[in-house]
Amino acid sequence: MKIGIVGLGVVGLATGVVLAEQGHKIIGVDIDQNKVKGLECKRSPIYEPGLQEMLERYFHNFTFTTDYGLLFNTDLVFITVSTPTIDGKIYLGYVFDVAKRLRDVLKRNDAIVVIKSTVVPGTARKVKEIVKNDVVSNPEFLREGSAILDTKNPDRIVIGSENKEAGDLVENLWKFTNAPVIRATWEEAEMIKYAANSFLAVKISFINEIANVCEKLKDCDVTVIAKAIGMDKRISPYFLNAGIGWGGSCFPKDTQAIVSFARDLGEELKIVEAAIKVNNERIKRVVSMLKGFIKEGNVCVLGVAFKPNTDDTRESVALKLIKTLKSEGYKVVAYDPKAITNEAKMVGLDECIRIADVVIIATEWDEFKGLEEKLRGKFVIDGRRILDPSKMEKEKFKAVGLGE
Ligand code: UDX
């Protein structure tokens, strides 16, 4: 098929390369000229495992452009633009702008418009009113850092449609993944995405609260608790890693968006609100651990990205931690294998540890695993539970969810 993808961020690019691999012709549209220019030279604008390689391998199936006009004879067009939360509410302006542009280019074409961007319930219905073409809601559940893998091997495919044939066509497109398919209404499909992200955020905040209690106990380690409860199939072991909190381009904005969306409907999402509150208090706890070691001096923050295997620092808790430490008067140096920031002096890993009085692990990159020996002599705070406490010097080591 000839497939348009509007919005070349991580979701758009991952969707594009995976469908290009399936032999489809992809027209990638973005308003960012530099991004398009780079992509025309086979340069991925972001770091995402496998993306650069896939882009090069299937380049013959791609056209990158800022010109919507090239979408005129597509079979379907994905909307993968961002849906930021502004002043606590979802901003749908980019989605509606795309819809208006598509209405103009698809005039004589019955291409199906597929919404992959995360949008509050009711949005597909509004997009349909604008474009008039068939609209399918097909939310994305990919995680940054494993975006391509997740796109190829999703746990499920959700297809929200009003017109059955349009839904069938999108379902067929993803058949190669062999994933179970949930057919739903537009509103259900849109709600599924928010329910999934909110639930995962709640799960992490839950284990983080349990971690708080563990820290107050003698000989109590949250990782043991998480491992044991995770063996209960009803709970499952995933998203039970206690840490300095959840960040990234999705959880913070999506939890806020659904809370305010529900409030407008007269409903309070008390549990999601509590999860946000718990998350906002994570940094304070790390700072208080730090103050237990030193009141001033040099701090090395290992990890700047919001999670490993990405260079994305959007809503990164590591970055927020750096800002807080600076405002508390500490001198901060940082190291990350991929991400960069102007908020701290970025140095090499060895240099970062050498300068530091205290080392804080803020992102669980593989490179930071097994650093126990190298960290000897330093105060260390493990914010992501990747170090082995038994290999650390007792008086110089603290970790999230680890009791005295
Ligand atoms: C998330 C969802 O997982 C994905 O399905 C959706 O499509 C987009 O949002 P992403 O933001 O890329 O994906 O990363 P994810 O792996 O979910 O991590 C989000 C945050 O939670 C990160 O800051 C991560 O460090 C944190 N996290 C995750 C924990 O603190 N503990 C965990 O156990 C898991």
C-alpha cells in the first residue's frame, strides 16, 4: 500500500520503518524542514535502537517531505503528531491541523485516516467531521528504547472504527505481527490507551510507596518484595521496579490529560491523581538521602535520559533531579551514554565518578551495571536499583527501597 505518516517522531518513524520493511511505500510528512532534510540523507533525528539501520535498509520505500500534497494518492494516512499537555489539559491543535490539511489533499481520495497519536475519547469523532474520510483509531503502545521491537511484536492491536471495512483494512495491515486484535469503538480505543498508561504509572507509584516504607525498616529490600509479588500472575513482574520516578514523553502528560478530561466529565480519578502526587515526591526523597551524606560538594549524576536506550530527556526525572540539586547549591556533573543536557557539565563516565563526592544513579543504563568496584570510596545513591548492595560499602551506600 501507499501509506502516509504525518509526524515523524518516535511513533511515526517506528511505524514507518516497520511498514517499509513489509514492503509498503511510505510518504513521511513533517513540518520540521531540518528533520526532513536529515531523513532525506538517511539520518535518523533520534536515537532509537535499530532505527538508523532500518531507515538505511528500507530507504527505497520512503519519501520524506514537508509537502502534504504528496499524500493525494495514498491508501491510508497515519496521524502520529504529538499531543502535549498544556496547563494540565491535552492540546489537540496539532491533530486537528493535520486533519484540516488532509481534508484539503484527500478531496478525491477515500484514503483511511488512522489516528495513532494519543488522544482523549471523542477525538476520532471530531477528526471524522473534519476529514469526512473513514477514520480508524489505532493507538500505539510502543516504549521508547524498544520502539521497533514493540511495533513488530505488540501485546495486542487495538482497532477502533465506525466503518467495519476501514477497520478490517487496518487490522490486515498489522496481521504480520500475529498479535491478538481488539475491535472497539473509537471512544473505547481512545480510552484503552489512557487506561493502559495510567495503570502502568499507578503500578510504578505503588511500588515506589512500598519502597518508602522498606527504607524505614531494618533489613528490608523492595526488590525482594517486588520479585515475590510479581510472581503472582494476577500482578505480573513488569513495571514493579522502584526508582526515582516515572518520566518521559507519555506517562506525565497522559496521566494529567486523563485526570483533567475525567474532571470535565464530573469524575475524579483519585488513584491516578495519587500516583502523580507520589511521583512528584520522588526527587525530594533522593535529595534527603544525599543530605544524609553531604550538605554541599560535587555530585555526579549517572544518566540524563528519562530511561535507558534513548537520548530522550523529555520529562526526565534525572534532569529534574539535576536542576533540584543545583538549586540546593550542589555542583553537578553528569554522564549519559546517549543523552545530553546543558543543565550540568557533561563529562566521561570515569571523570564523572572521579570528580564526585556522591554518585547518584538516575537512569539504569546497562553501562552502569557492575560499577560497584569502580565506585569504591565514594558515597553512592542507587536511584534505580542496579547495584548489588552486598558489594557496596555499608556506610557509604543508600538505595531506593533499601532499609537500614
Ligand atoms: C510508555 C508506555 O510503556 C507505552 O506503552 C506507551 O506507548 C508510551 O508510554 P515509554 O514512556 O517509552 O512508554 O517508557 P516506559 O518504559 O513505559 O517507562 C516510562 C517511565 O517509567 C520511565 O521513566 C521509566 O524509568 C519508569 N519506570 C518504568 C519505572 O520507574 N519503573 C518501572 O518498573 C518501569
